[in-house]
Amino acid sequence: MIESKFGHRDSKGNYKPNKRISYPPVFVWPVKPLAAIKWLVSIPGYFFPWNSIYVGIGLVVWFFLSPSFEDYATPDFKLVLFTFSRNSLLVLLYFGIFHYRLYVQRVQNADFKFNPRWPSKNAKQFMFGNQNIDNIILTFGSGVTIWTIFEIGILCFAAKNSFNIINVKQDLFYFIAMIFLIHLWRDLHFYLIHRLLHFKPLYSLAHRIHHKNTNPGPWSGLAMHPIEHLFYFSCALLYLFFPFHPAFIIITLVHAGLSPAPGHVGFERIKLADEKSFDADSYAHYLHHKYFECNYADGILPLDRWFGTLHDGSDESQYRLSERLKKRNRRKIHT
């Protein structure tokens, strides 16, 4: 698999894909119903492959790897320890697969790696000077901990307040529809809290910790300040306002907890056997880590296009970003 088929290296050795970041044919005018339906069921598309992975893991977690819903009404130390350990294992396995193959084994060396440098091992901004150690401590010490708090807290509240739990067989269409919409909700929620976290006081207090990773790797995905984790995992609260099933909470938190790994992997494509590869769908967010003031959303809703913050990887987008930042700086000087 040759890089030059998909992109090129600039004068500094950074890999730039030939593709341009775009949006699916859903929120467009005039409407394209056939193209939208094709995207919904195609590979890659809305549900396959990534969403199906998180939904599948979430369903297995709730129906086979979780205490009963009634047990959440009176959580004890054993339940808390079990839930934290299970969530930690999910993160360790999922994030670890990407890290081990790409950054330990280096099975494809730096092919398709946006930034040719490897994670820092002697940088003052990271704990112990090591980017991976810093990211892993934040991931488990804060990220998985707050994920677990949200899971137990929401389900405890629901169990104690006798929420009317839907029956999967009797409400199968509703159950499937709600699960199907989780990624759409997470995309909107992520954009809203992400823009909020770039508000200067919150950025200085919390979000700057995540942005230390200008050259992100898989473990950078959940490497956040605890305040940011509180905003981030709050996406699960929405489902308390609808006819309820605990699986909605579990799948949403699994989606939020695991999806940052491929999104921060640092490679455009991941090689498989037989000269095949697949798109990690990480380019848009890599550009956000590189330039900070663009690509706040996560790829479905064209919010960055609507609000003028899209960077599609082209020289034209880079020029527009530079001009936008110059105008903002001029306004600051005048005020």
C-alpha cells in the first residue's frame, strides 16, 4: 500500500491526504433521498463500520456484562468496582489494539501518519515528560472514572425513581430507532460542548490539557481534564427525558468512551493484510489538533460548514483559516 496513491508529504514531512473532508448527502439542498439512503446502509456509512462496533459492544455490555437494573438502585462498593473494572478493560483492549499495532509494533512504520514524529518522551508539558504515560493516566484516572460515575449515577437515579422501562420486544422499533440516533445526538452534543470548551476561561482551565497533544495518538482521545470529562460524558443525560431503556445509557457511554481512539489515531489509513487498508476517519480531528480553531464537530452534521469553521485539508481552507484568525486578532487589538 503506497502512500502516494492516497496523498503526499509536504516539505516538512507531514502527510496530507488527497481527499477533502466532506459531509454525507443528508443535510443538503436540494435533497438527495437516494444518496442519503445509500449512505445509511453502505460501508463506510452512517452505521457501518464504526457505529455498529460501539452499538454491538454496548448491547453486549448491558445484556451480558452488567448488574441487573434493580441493583443500580443501591450501588455498593462491589458494583462500583465491577463497573469501573469492566469499563477500564474495554478501554485497555480497544485503545490498546490501535496503540500496540501502530505505535509499539509499528506494523506500517510511519506510512499514512500525519505527523512523522512519534509521541514525545521528553516534553515538559506532559507528566513524567512522556506523552503516552500522561495520556494513559488521564484516560483511566479521570476519563474511565467519570464514565463510571455517569453510568452508575444515571442508572441509580432511574432505578430509584421507578422509570417506566420499555420492553425491547414490544417496543422494538422505538428501541432500534433510539439506538440508531445515538451517533447523531453525540455529534450535536460534541459540537456544542466543544465550542463551549474553546471559550477562553474554560479552555485555560480545562481544554488546554487535551490540546497539549498537537501530535495525537490513540491514548490522546480521552486525555482530558476532569472538568472536560464531565461535559463530555454528559451526553448520556439526554435519554432520561424519553421512554427509557438502560441500554441507551450504556451504548451512549460506550460510544463516547471508545470512539476517541480511532479519531485520534494519528494515521489517515490503517493497513491490513494483502495490501489493503481502511480509512480511520481521523483527518478532520487531526486538523483540529493541529490548528485548534477549526473542525469542532465530528463529521455528520455540517455544523462547521454552517458556522464557517470547516477546514477540509485544502490550501484554500488554510488561507480562510488564516484570514479568519487575522480578523479576530485585529478586533482584539481594537477593543
